[in-house]
Amino acid sequence: MQTFGERMIGKSIRSLERSEPGFGITVLFSDGTGLTVYTEVALRISDAASGSYVERVTSTDQEITLHLGGNDFVAISIDRQKHDAAELFVYQDTDGTFVVQN
């Protein structure tokens, strides 16, 4: 079984969608998978980010960071001291697999 980080490596970002304020963002990948984040997220996406792919994933007790090309990144807060959301993020794979960090 692949870890979340293993599933992310090499994925190319197709688009980012912002939900209503307070309801998170969705990162859509070119292969049809998607990641919805319900907590604090920090992004650094350059103008040339279309087609950026995940080079590596790092994880701490406070956040999971998807490192893209250059200095771009998507950092997802998983700090339980700051957020008590039932689901911090949900990833849906092409085979229907859901990975939920909670």
C-alpha cells in the first residue's frame, strides 16, 4: 500500500480551485486525481506553475508540504493544536481510493 507521499510524487498540477471562504481549496492533478484541503494551506505558485509536478513530499507534526519545481510548494497544516476539523484533507485517487488525514 502506497503512502500519501508516494502517491503524490510525479503528479502534475492541472489547476487550483478555491472554495467559498473557510471551506478550503482543491488541487486537481493532470491524471484526474484531486486533493481537497479543509485547513490552513500556504501556497507559492509561480506564473509558470501550469504543469508543475510534485518533486518530493515532506511531513512534520505541523504540516505536509508538496514541493514543486523551483521554489513552489503547497503546505497543508495538520497541526491539531490549531485545527480540530474532522478531516484535514482528502485525496481521491483514480481507482477510487480515498486517503484522509484526520
